[in-house]
Amino acid sequence: MKAIHVGLLGLGTVGSGVVKIIEDHQDKLMHQVGCPVKVKKVLVKNIEKNRQIHIEKEILTTNVEDIISNPEIDVVIEVMGGVEDTRQLLIEALKAKKHVVTANKDLMALYGTELLSIATENGCDLFYEASVAGGIPILRSLVDGLASDRITKMMGIVNGTTNFILTKMTKLGSAYEDVLKEAQDLGYAEADPTSDVEGLDAARKMAILARLGFSMHVDLEDVNVKGISSVTDDDIDYSKRLGYTMKLIGIAQRENGKIEVAVEPTLLPETHPLASVNDEYNAVYVYGEAVGETMFYGPGAGSLPTATSVVSDLVGVMKNMRLGVNGRSAIAPQFEKQIKSPDHIFAQHFLRISVKDQVGAFSKITSLFSERGVSFEKILQLPIKNSNLAEIVIVTHKAAQSDFEEILQHLNDLAVVEKVKSTYRVEGNGSI
Ligand SMILES: NC(=O)C1=CN([C@@H]2O[C@H](COP(=O)(O)OP(=O)(O)OC[C@H]3O[C@@H](n4cnc5c(N)ncnc54)[C@H](OP(=O)(O)O)[C@@H]3O)[C@@H](O)[C@H]2O)C=CC1
Ligand SMILES: N[C@@H](CC=O)C(=O)O
Ligand code: NA
């Protein structure tokens, strides 16, 4: 039977893994799809570069047309990254009736809707499992495994780099910059790691998850984002003292048809299932009205885990080719997008405030909270050595985001408050 020919755009961390899996698992692939799978051409920037894997030099090219306009190539696998130019390339590939598999969340978060509709118009598949939570088959689980349910909440650790950094800072006391460098060396971080540490990479993934889970057209701008670059050792220490673990958490929840999607450093009780997800591992908790609680766990970044999702998508394309049903799996959103306003978003909050160590300071602060009906779950007050300042650490009960923001503004105006040093969302007290 005729072989399926693949054109690969990119041969870095993920691309090398794809080549390795296609070679090493050829028997399994042939058994599943009934024909050999061959990598025909690979686009790279620099042909002369030393590579981790062995590859015939004549397969490499710097001319994208060798892939996009190559009539022998059936499937284009995009693992090079980039947005605008890559979007044009993939549109060209789809119009040339090539199926596409991509790991590119930047692209799918911004142009996923457009690309999926071009794929459908051209009878092509466009699969992107690796774009969210690397090796975890989370998109297929939402689209197929939980297809019959109504999903109301998804919460997870969806960025390997930041989870790696926070784990090493928490468990080993490592310095932020050193661990970031380690994550880059291990191939977890993006080409520009700003998108990892500032939460944008996780926001892109949460937008994709919310779109599929809630069947709504969720845009990247709908996601409230805060990253981990301002998290300090002190914040981590205080969280530990209060029994919490700091994680970069993505939350997407739906209530009465309205949604909230956010990514922010969040404190979780140490006993929470997501608190024990460490290093580059990811986990996504999904709550469905009928199924109840489900949780998906696995490596969120790295060469072979991510490539596993890519090659499994390739198998999906090839199975559809055999059945003659390519280009029929994308489903248009069922619901109009409705975003929750801040007075409908409720969460607990951690605050660390330095105050003048004087009589009445504490009551001035507490009355700001009580005036808005916000009560405290935990409080810690400690003197700051060699100063006339004290540090107050508070964990509130659930409060509306609008009330909390108002309290913060007024706190900063109080004469007894030297500085609100940090605030974090707290999740998972009582339930996931
Ligand atoms: N690393 C990971 O764990 C994960 C990555 N992803 C996504 O997968 C994609 C690839 O990531 P990763 O493998 O880490 O990236 P790398 O930087 O390791 O590899 C990128 C590859 O693409 C090639 N390339 C980049 N730009 C061009 C261009 N303009 N023309 C030709 N070739 C180009 C590079 O060529 P050369 O080798 O010559 O420099 C390189 O081989 C990204 O979209 C990323 O977000 C998704 C999940 C996990
Ligand atoms: N940079 C990303 C790679 C996978 O998506 C991460 O760290 O999770
Ligand atoms: Na995945």
C-alpha cells in the first residue's frame, strides 16, 4: 500500500521527537493505518546546524515550497512556531489540500477559528492536540471522551516551564533566573520565554480549552492574565507557612451561560490534587455536570511527550484518510460568548501588606474589608526586623472581584499602609 508522506516544518525540540517516534514506532503506525509513514522533507532555518538526531541531509530544506507545493506530501506537520508567517504557510498548505497537524498554541489561540474553517472548506483535517498540555490528550478528551456532557469548570497547570520554576523555588529554594535557564536548556520554554513567565502561553492554552469545553468563541483578550515574574521567595515562604503551595493556575468556569477565564499565580492547599503536580508536569481538572470530577495528568512539555501528541494527531489524519472523512470533525461553537463581570467573579485572596507598627493600624485595615462584607479566614502579623514596620498576611473568605479591587485601592490610600506587597488568588479550599 502507498506510503503516507509527511512534510515537517521545524526540527527543534518537538520536530526531532516527531522524527524519532515515526522511525521508532513504525511497526505500530503501520499496524494502525495499514501503510508506511515517511518523513519526506523537513524545513529548517539552518541546514548546517548540528542536530540531536540523525537525519539524511537531502531531506532538509530551507525552501518551504519544497513542502507546501510538493504534490507527494499528504500531511504537513508544523512544529516551528511563529504566528503571522506561519498562518500564511498553513493557509497555503490547506488550500493545496494538505492536512495539517500543529503544536502551535500562539497560532491556534489567535487564528484557530479561521484556520479550522479553511481546513473544513478544503476537506482537510487540522489537528492541534500538542498545543495544550504537551503530552496529555486533553483536547481529544474534551471533544470525544466528554462529548456528551456539559462542562462547567476547567482548572489546571498548563505551562511546564513555570511549573518547573515554581517547583524548584518552593522545594529547593532555587533562584528564579537559574531555574528559568534550566527549563530553557531542557527545551521546555518558548523561544521567547516571556510568554511562559508572564502567563501568556498558559492564557493561549486556556482560551483553546474554554473554546472547546464551553463551545463558545473565546478570544485571547477574554483571558485575565498575570504571570509569575513578580513572585518572590517571601511570597512562597508565607504561602508555605499558611499551608499553601503556589502554582500558575488556569481557570475557566461557566455559570448561567457566562464564563470567566483567567491565568494567575494561585495558592492551593497543600492537600489539593494540583498542588502535587510538580516540575514540567501539567494537569487539567475538568468538571462535567454528568460525569462529575475528572483529572488529566502528564508531561506538559519536552520533546518526546509533545511529539507523542503530534504523531497521534497524524494517526488521526491517516485513519480519516482511510475512511475518506477528512475535514469533517471541526464543530462550530454552539453558544454566544458571554463574559462574567467582576461583580460575578468570586474567589478567596491572599494579601501581604507592610504597615506602620502603631496602635490602631490593624483595625483601620480590617474595617476596609468589613465595610464591604469581606471576612478573613487566616491572619498572620509579624514585626519586620530593624524597622518600625510590621507585615500583615491575610487570606480572605470568598469575595467579589469588584469588591476586592476596591479594597485594594483604598488600602493603598491608607496612611498606615506602607505598601501592599503582593496579592494572590486562593483556590481549592473545600472543593476543587
Ligand atoms: N518545546 C515544547 O515542549 C513544546 C513546544 N510546543 C510548540 O511547538 C513549536 C516548536 O517548539 P520547539 O520544538 O520547542 O522549538 P525549537 O525552537 O526547538 O525548534 C524550532 C524549529 O523550527 C525551525 N524554524 C523556526 N523558524 C523557522 C523559519 N522561519 N524557517 C524555517 N525553519 C524555522 C528551527 O530551525 P533550526 O533548527 O535550523 O534553527 C527549528 O528546527 C512551537 O510552536 C512551540 O510553542 C508545544 C508544546 C510543547
Ligand atoms: N513552553 C511551553 C511548552 C509547551 O507548551 C511550556 O512550558 O508549557
Ligand atoms: Na495535549
